[in-house]
Amino acid sequence: MHIQIDEIAKSFGSSAALHGVSLSIPSGALIALLGPSGSGKTTLLRILGGLEFPASGRVLFDGQDATGMSVQERRAGFVFQSYALFRHMTVFDNIAYGLRARPRGKRPEKAEIARRVTKLLELIQLPDIGGRYPSQLSGGQRQRVALARALAIEPRMLLLDEPFGALDAKVRKELRQGLREIHDETGLTTIFVTHDQDEAMELADLVVVMSMGKIEQIGRPQDIRARPATEFVREFVCA
Amino acid sequence: MSDMITDTIAQTGARPRKFRAATAESTPVRLALTLLALAGVGVLVVAPLATVFAEALAQGWAAAITSLGNHDAQSAIRLTLWVTAIALPLNAAFGIAAAWLITKFDFRGKALLITLIDLPFSVSPVVAGLCIVLLFGANSLVGGWLVAHGFPIVFAIPGIVLATVFVTFPFVARELIPVMIEQGRAEEEAALTLGASGWRVFWTVTLPNIRWALLYGALLCTARAMGEFGAVAVVSGKIRGQTATMPITIEMLYNEYLSVAAFSMAAALTALALVTLILKTTLELRHAGQLAANRRH
């Protein structure tokens, strides 16, 4: 799905989080929103997911105005920074949650839900953990379950907030590869937020560098590295 | 471990010494503190409880059971259970709503709302009772109208329920607020992005996550509701067999020197409170694993 962000502005109280940000994300791309904390990257992601609403500006999905669309209608697969797995449910029930939450007419049969959950567990290469609780999983496993849960709703786009933030270096590398593979397999437009420039450069097709609620530069990793547009980008990327 | 250290020191020729863990006190201090704590519990908790049961049974089981069997005693027990049964769900609902509002939304006047929720803890129950009398008594505007339409509040059951609800109002909310703050909004947000409606999120995510705090708050609320005296004493009018709850009946019987009857009723009230306590402990034991899993996450 093609995503068009048009002059989006947002402030919390007296502090502005985003100053008229515009961005066009081609269908099927893997995009990194890169910036230090407070740059507005997470706010932008949450606006796309329908968890925040902009003060002004528009969001278009495939050319259709989606600015006021509710979070449920958007069908955005969202992976939260702390994964936000439902702690009182098994991994199976976590992944099945979105399918069971569908209105009766669109809800798959019980056997069909089980089949899809099993398939997703295989996709994240954790076929045997359906019966466990989130507290019994490692950080990397939780992250992958959160990804499977987001994919279960057959999302129109995938939004990930610091997906590798809480993991150690080795697991981080593995999961980067995992995300790339899942992206290539599903073809979903994928946007992830990170403050780690290596991660953004290595993983993304297109990197959006942000600072203080503004976009500093948009470009392919190699172009940003070769020709940083501003002093900020030069310092942040080459640091 | 400490043996190993001593052995090593002995082998290297140093004088063997016993080491104490950094956070531990010396044996005499530990002993003294333990005894002090036991004495405190004994004098303040065990002795009064034992006395209540001993006094109730001073003239044997038969006398105690007979005194609980008469019409007024039965009516007092029924009334207390009814009032608790009404106050508890009301306060559970209010408490969940208030905690939800305070922890999941940002708005002006939040601090004021938290203070208001705590108000019943700081206002004397007698004052609370008087407020209800002034507001709903037969001489007030509202009360007069209600009495004229056959729905008296003061000196009747609605007044007792109101007083009890007021006094026990903070228990559920106070238990829930810290738990809900600690859990944050992320799980609810995740459920929303997965397509769940607000109502579904509440039943499938919020409520299961707070169920232990809710249960604990409800048990505290129950115990307090059954035992409330001050506020109820003011609004009930103490009509024997009609508006006298268990605590009020105990006071009346005691003042009439009917010690077996008074203490039997007191023992019954204590037993009800103990039942709630045992219920809580049993649930905690049975779900210990799940509780721990909840906390670890």
C-alpha cells in the first residue's frame, strides 16, 4: 500500500512534536525513520497507526484520505517497543487475538484460526511455543511473537517502534535478517523507527532522517552516507 | 558458602572467622526483634480475637447459637450482608471507572479527582453520616420530597447503603491505580491496533490484567463494609430488627449488658471477615504461579 503523508503537524501541550512533515512511501518499501529521541519519529509512526491524530495535515492510503480513520479500521500491524504482549494469554491466544476480535461475519472458523496461528509460528521459526506465556520467553522470542501477532490480522502495512531496541547485539542481527525476510515474503509496506543508524542503513530501502520534528533528509542508505544534506545528518550518520 | 570461606581461611593459616551477610543482624538483635513482633501481634491481634470467641462461648455453644437465632439478630445479619452485597458491586464499578480514567487519560483536574477519591479516608465516618442526614433527612429539601413520595433515605436501608458506599469508596480505586499505572497503556493500544473495540479491549485485556488487584480491593471493601459503624450509626436510626446492622446490634446488646449475645454477634462478624481473608489466601495460593508470571513480565 502506498502511503502519502501531507504536511502533518502535531504538538503535545506547548511543545511541538512534528512541524509540517511530508513524505511519500512507495508500496512495498521497507522504510526506516531514523533520529535521536525527541525527533518526532515515534509520533509519526503512531499517527500512521491511528494511535495519535495530527493537529493538521493529511494521511493518504493508496490515494484515499485516511486522516480521521479509526485505529481499528486502519489494519496496521503494529509492533510496540516493549512488544506489549498480552501477559495473561498464551502465545497462541496472543497471535489469535486479532482474528477473534473480528466481527462475527468476518471471523474465521476455530480450525482456520488454529491453522493460521500455526503457520505464523512456523514463519517466525518458533513452532513449539504456542502454549507458553510471554513471561516464559526470551526478549528475541517475544519480539518475534509480537511480529506474528501483528501479521495475523493480514495488515495493510507493518509499523514497528524500535523493534530491536531491547535486545542484545547478537539477537539484534539475527532478527534484522528475520524482518527483512518477512518483509520480502509478504511484500508489505513496512516502516520501522530506530535511533540506531547502523540498523537503519543496513535494513532499510529508504531512510528518513528526522530531528526536532522535521525531516532532515530522505534517501537510499548509500546516498545519505555519500551526500548528507545537512550538518545534522552528517554528524548523526557518520558518528 | 560461609563454611567454604572459613575453610579456605583456615587452610591459609589465618584465624578462622565467621562472616555475616551484609544485611543480617546479630543473633541477639534478631531474637529480640522477632519476640517484639510476636508480642505485638499477640497483644494487638490474637488476644482480642481470642477474647471475642471466648466471651461468646462463655455460657456454651447453645447459648451463643440461640442468641444468634432470634429475630433481631437474624435481621441484623441479613441487613449487613445485603448492604455489603449492594455496596461492593457499586464500589467495584466506581473504582474501575475512576482508576481507568486516572491512569489511561490525561486531563485537567486529575490531582483533584485523586484527592476526592481519598476523601472518605480522611473524613470521619460520623461526619459523613451527618452529611447524609443533612442532605437527605426529612427536614431537607431533597429528603422531604423523597419521604413524601414514599422513599425515605435516612433511618432506612438506602441511607445505610449510601453511608457504606461512601466510607468504602476508595478501596477498589486505590488498589487499582498503582497497578494500572505500572502496566501502562501499551497492551490496550496493541489490542486496538489488532481491531478490537474499546469494550472488547476492556473485557479481554484490561480486566484480566487487573483482576488480582480488583479482587484484593473488593475483599478489603467487603470487610470494611460489613464492619462500618460510625457513619451507619448516624443514618440508620438504630431501629431494632429493621435498620440495625451487625456492628450496631453489637453495640446495643453490649450496652444492655447482654454480653453473650453481644460477643456471639461479634464472633459472627469476625468469622465473616475471616472468611474473606481465607478466601483471598486460598486464591493466592492456588494461582501463585500465575501471579508470579504476571509480576515477572
